[in-house]
Amino acid sequence: MNPSRWKAANLPRAKLVFATATLTLLATACSKDAPLNFLHPEGPIARKADRLWDLTFGIAVVIFVLVEGALLFVVIKYRQKSKNDAPKQIHGNTRLEVIWTLIPVVLLAAVAIPNVKGIADLYAKPKGDPLEVTVVAHQWWWEYRYGASGLVTANELHIPVDRPVYLTLESVDVIHSFWVPKLAGKQDLVPGRKNSMTLIAEKPGEYLGTCAEYCGLSHANMRLKVFAHEAADFDEWLDGQLLEAESPSDSLAAKGEEVFMKGDCVQCHAIKGTEAAATFAPDLTHFASRTTFAGSIFPNDTENLRLWLRDAPSRKPGSKMPSGIKDMGLDDQDIEALIAYLQSLK
Amino acid sequence: MATVATKTGIFRRPSAKTGLWSWITTVDHKRIGILYGYTAFAFFLAGGIEAFLIRLQLATPEGKVLDADLYNQMFTTHGVTMIFLVVMPMGAAFFNYLLPLMIGARDVAFPRLNALSYWVFLFGGLFLYSSWFLGGAPDGGWFGYAPLSTLGPDVLPGENRMDFYAIGLQILGIASIVASVNFIVTIINMRAPGMKLLRMPVFVWMTLVVNFLLLFAMPIIAVALFMMSFDRNFGTNFFNAASGGDPILWQHLFWLFGHPEVYILILPAMGIVSEVLPTFSKKPLFGYSAVVFSGIAIGFMGWGVWAHHMFTVGLGSVANQAFAVSTMFIAVPTGVKIFNWMATLVRGSIRLNTPMLFSIGFVAMFVIGGLSGVTHSIVPHDTQQQDTYYIVAHFHYVLFGGAIFGLFSGIYYWFPKAFGRMMNDRLGKLHFWLMFIGFNVTFGPFHILGLKGMPRRYYTYQADKGWNLWNMVATVGVFIIMASILVFMANWWISRRRGRRASADPWDGRTLEWTIPSPPPEYNFLEVPRVHHRDDFWHQKYSQDAKGRPVPVPVGAAPEHEADHDAGHNIHLPSPSYFPLIAAAGLPIMGYSLMYKWWVPLAIGLVVLLAGFYGWILEPAAEEEH
């Protein structure tokens, strides 16, 4: 063979650069700018998982450094000195092999114990007085049914702080996965099954969530928000949401209501206090109180509503809501009226 | 029967030795191996282009390169391609080419069956890829989760896209099952005298384990795919919850196949590395038995960890605990292998030729993939990692940094044997370093993206998620990988034509394939070798002094066989046949017919298949003597 003319130094240098770079990269992963970053948990459930990660990742980093370092060292140290090298033909060493079989066993057992316990905790039903909410996944939006109160809402989940929220998870079409990384790990919503999970928020605020199981064309457009409130604020919110919609006084909005009830909208949507009672699409009773719509992907403002009502499928691939202009026969005035009506649904 | 054969000529065995026809009718394991290799590489390029488009789309937030529909087809096809049309058949290429050479046999046990495997694989791959021109490629993910994949256009675009998936994989599965039987029988029955099981090269051992895994795993996916096809086309409801079916049944079947499958993908590379490291360290593999038995242990334990793909499905805490623990402990035999490989290098005389660089790269990258794999077994945290780019990072470190690096190591190592010329070592090193850097620049950032919450299978993301920088870096890395592939292709092209002539034993090898000329004659071994040791060839070349150091046997005592054109004339070899091709051609015809519900062509496809088998049975055992 051709004795290599590649200089020995290149190998260690490149590997060191790589190892350093990897660690730096992993360190920067801990920066705070990412709303879905689960290495910065903001609730006790996510934090418990994060502690297990810290333990495992810590061990993994040590093993990584030791093993890659040893590999690098060995490759450099035992490079061919001469073509006539005659290394001793070692076939093995039982004691060594037993040792490096047992060390991983012990390390893994040490991690397995908290892991097994963590799993038991993860799936235990919360004690105390949990708020019970059923989450129903649809392509591509979330429906929330608040236990006894009968409230039905969509995409934006409001919860009280410091009180466990026990979610029952269902799906009407395909498999989805409910995930609010700052608060808890994900859990799938499977047609024909009732899964469950617990959320706990400690601080009032807004937490971003997203669908995590591939669910078709607009999988990337199925987000959600969790709003955590102090207990009193939550009760106030709940009372407001339980009110039925009132007929608008504004004439444009009133025309919008007429368009809504006589056109195609009523086929799929519900607005409590009106004849609209379909459940195929999001309940719009308090639509104007939401900050976002359509799987929480658009800010709830006039311009986005206009674009959405005119031609939903061009805004969200595969949208089950047909195009207002092309499919539902709406004209610009109808759409302006509908916007006014929707914005009256506070 | 002989009279029919002579009168009609239908059953005459083809006799071309060169040219296209000789390749089409070949039953020579070496040629079939080369066909597998070229075909798999062509699909590697296709899958690479898909990956490139995916990365272009994700380079920036709100990318406009692919729309949602095309993106979903692209990531599904990328996965299916790399698994079923690249890594598996590339493994098959090595099994085919090397297995008989390493065990001292003249061919596999069933040469025509071997040809059938290749043609079925080729037609299955082409069938899958024809979907791009017939309404779109599969778009339900390589894992094809029901009911997304079974409820039709209401939930997933495309009339037939997932039929291409279900039927295409079914056809490819047939190729794998047929091949697995062939290899298992070959290893068990056709070893040269003295080649006891524990004298077999580790690559042969890993081949044996992989093919047992294939034999048992492929029928499981076959059943699942039949159920999927029936749900899609004939109104059954295996996976339809609304009619009493269960979508989770699909997941259990799929992963009961799918987890052994990941060992099917990695073990051939582990076998290659176990050959390359000793050769280039001038030492035997450290702890041969431990490496072999840990490979077997992985093969067994691989059946008991499938539900770790399903930790977020809702199987309950007891199931999750059991599978978490089994998953953690499958790391033990894997770790044993890593340590033994490293110990092989210790006190060796290491030559850093291209095959060795790729093997060391394999070990280095596989360690990373293995460690991130262990973190997935921490269920409470896996519910965070699941379906994020952290997972994507993990399996690319195992399958690209692992399997692909190992396969490239094997390509550089055995190229001289197969083609009689050396690959250019400087270009090879350039290839390695570009690929090593490009790989880490691309897939290293995936860890960070995943931990920052970026989900998989999203065709787009928004600028406010904190994922912009690392997505851009990852996409830059793809260009480096592509450059490395171009270097490899150039190297192949040049080396095939003008590479330095290779001797029979250019690397100072240890196993039987290096005892015969490069490239090997059609009959492989002039005389069937007698095996007295593990690493038998090494022991022919070297004796040991009192301290266990190798001492070359005087030249002449270990004769090198040079090609002698008259030698081997009387060796009986299996005759070429075109019936495997005919039989295989029936399958895609049946596939299209089933999908489009064309009943007459379905019958025709069946007739073609049966005609192929009929001719196969009736053709004479050898071409007639003239």
C-alpha cells in the first residue's frame, strides 16, 4: 500500500475541534429565546423530566468525553511506526471484558431506578381537586370541553395556576399529539382511545404548544396556546365564557349574523344562544376573546380574518374550511359583515 | 424434458459471459452483489436529492422551496428510500459479494433464488419510485401510521400514494425474505472444511444474525402491510377505530418489525468494521467471542424493545417501565462492541488508510448515536424528545454516522478485491474528511433544534421559535456532504479505469477472500480451502514468536494464487437463467393491478410469476454440452 502522506496531526486536531464545537453547541441549546425549548421547564411536571435529563445527559457527556478521548488517544499513539511493526497478537482479556460489561450495567441500573419511578409518577392521576378538561383533536385544531361546566372552546386553553389540570385526550380523525413543552411532555390523541395527562402551571402566563404527531397536510399548522391565570382570574374568565352570545346591535354585525346563519358557516360551527349548533368546526361563541385562530396560527385581527374568510385553503394547506369566495359564494360585503359579526362575539 | 428443451430452445440455459445479457441472466453471487451495490447507490443519490430539497425548504423560516404536500411526499420517500432501497440492499450487496468468498464457497446455496431477490428488489424500488409520476409519492411517513394512511383522501392527499407504499414495501419484503433464507442456508451448509462457526469472520456472523432478523421480521411487516392494503382497498377495518378497529395495532406490528429492522441496518456495518479494524491494526479482533455473542444478544434483545417507539401512545406505566428498562440494557452489548473495537486498536500498528478512517469514524459517531439513544429510554423526558429533531439527530448518527460510514469503509476495503484496482487513497481521505465534517455540521445542530422543541415532519416554521440559525447551519452542512459524494464518485470513476492494479492481498488481510486473485475468478476458489484457524489466511502468512508477535512465513511457503486461464475449466458452476427475472416481473404487474383494481392484468401478472417459476423448475440443470 501507499504509505499515507496525510499528516497525522490533521486527525486529532479535527476531532478536538469537533468535540469542542459539539459541547459548545449543546451549551447554547440552553439559551432562553425558544418558546418550545424544554430544557427550560416552567412547571413541576416538565421540571421532573428535566431533572432526569440532567442526570442522564451528565453521565452521557462524561462517557462521551472519556470514550472519544480514549479513541483519539489510541489512534494517535498506536499509529504504524514501520512497515515491519510486529504487534503482539492479543485475542482478548476476560477480566477487562467483564469489567467493561459490568460498568455500563451499573450505570444504567443507577439511571433505571429514577426512570421507573418517574414513569409511575407521570401516569398517576393527580391528587386534590384537578380541573378536568377533555381535549379533542381535529385536523388541524384543538377542541376543549371543560368538564361539568359544559364550556366548549378551541385552540387556546385557559387554566388556573397551581392546580393540576387533568386532560382526557381524544381524536376524531387521525392520531395527534398534545404538547406544551414548558409544562409537560407530549401525549398522543388516538382515535377510539381515551388517553390522559396532567398539566400544572406555576406562574400566570402564556405557554406555546404544538401538535407533535404527524397528522397530514397541515401538521405544521396545528398549534395551541395555554393561558394560565390566578385562580380568581380563571373563575372570572370561565364565567364570561359560559355566557351565551347576544345578537349584535351594530347593523353590519347584524348582517354578518344573517350571512352566518343563512349561509354555509352554520353547517359546521356552533355559537351558543343562536341556532348554530354544529360541532364539526370550532365553537365560535366567544371567538373575539381569542388571540389567535385556525389552529392558533394567525393573530385574530381584521386583516387575517379577511384573508381567511376569503380563501382558507390558500392560507392553511388542506383546510377543511372551504374557500369563502370560491366555494361558499360570499362576496366582499358578506365577508366584511362576517368579520364585524365575529368580532362582536366577545 | 430434455427433448422439449432442445426442440423449442425455451428452456435452454443462456450462456452469454459478457455484455448486458450476461448481467441480466447472471446467477454469479459476485455480479449480483455488484448489481445490488450500483442499484442501491443510485437510490442513495435519489434519497440524497430528497434530503437536499428538505434541507433547502427548512434552511429559513417560512421556506418556499416545497409546499406542504410536496414536503410530506419528500420526507416520506427519503425515509423509505434510505432504509429499504439504500442501507438494506447495500448490506445485501456485501452479503452477496463477500459471504461465499469469506467462507470458502463457490457461490451461495441457491444462485437463481439470489438473482430473484435482486430483480424483485429492483422492481420493488422502481414500483415505489413510479409513484412520483402517477399521482404523487407516499406521503404518510415511512412509518405509515394508521388511520392517517388508511382512511384515504379525506385525511391524506392522494388516491394511491399509500398503496404505492403498502405494495412497494410488500414487494421489497419478498426480496428480503428470499435472500435471508438463501444466506442462512449458505452460511450453515456451505462453509469450507474446517470453517467451524467460531472460526467464521465476524462479518459472516453479523450476516447470519441479520438474516435471521430479516427472516422473522419481514413477515410481520408483510402482515401489517396486507392489513393496510385491505383497509385501503377492500373495506376492512383493522385499524379503523370508528368500526371497532385499533390504530395502535398497526404501531405494534410496525415496530415489532421496525426495531429489529434498525439492527438489520446497523449490524452489517458492525461486521465490516470488525474486519477492517483488525486488518489495519495488524492485530486480531479483541474479544472475538464477546463481539460475536454481543451481536447475537443484540439480535435477541432487539425483539424486546419495540414499544420504546411508542412511549407517548398511552400504553400505560407498566408497559412503559418494562420497555424503558429493556431499552436501557440493550446498550450493554452495544457498549461491549465499542470497547472491544477500541481494545483492538490498542498496541496495534495502525494504518490510517481510507477504509480505516471510515471505520474509526463509524465508532466515533456511533458512540454519539448510542448515548443519545440511551437518553430516549428515560420515558418522562422522552415524552419531550419524542418526534423532535433530537430523535432525527439520534438516528442519523446511528444510520448515517453508523451504517453509511461502515458501508463506505467496506466499499474502500473490498473495492480492490472486486475490481482488481486500488481506489485512490488521497481522494478517499478527502471524501472521508468532507463527509465527516459535513455530517456533523448537518446533524449535530439537529440535537440543539430538537432540544429547542423543533418537531419533526414540519414543512415550515416561524422565525420566532429560535430555530433559524441552526437550521441554516444544517443546510450548509448538506452542501459539504454533497461535495464529499461527488469526490467519491470521481474517485470511483477514476479508480475503475486507472487505479493502481491490486494484488490478491493489498491490505495484508486476514480472511479467505484475500487468498484468491483480485478480481476473483468466476469460480472463486480453484481448490476449496481447508480452514485450520480463525483468521486462517493470517496464519498462512505469519507464525508467532514466543512473545506472540507475528513472524512472516518465508515467501513461497504461502503461495499466492495467480489467475490461470485454463485452471477452473472443469469446475461446475450454476448456469445463468432468465427465469428469476421473469418471475420477478410478475410482481409489479400484480402490484399496479391490485392498486388500480385491474382484474385481467392482475391475472396476467400472476401468470407471468407462475410462468417464471414453471420455467425455473423445468429448465435443465446446466447448458447443454456442444
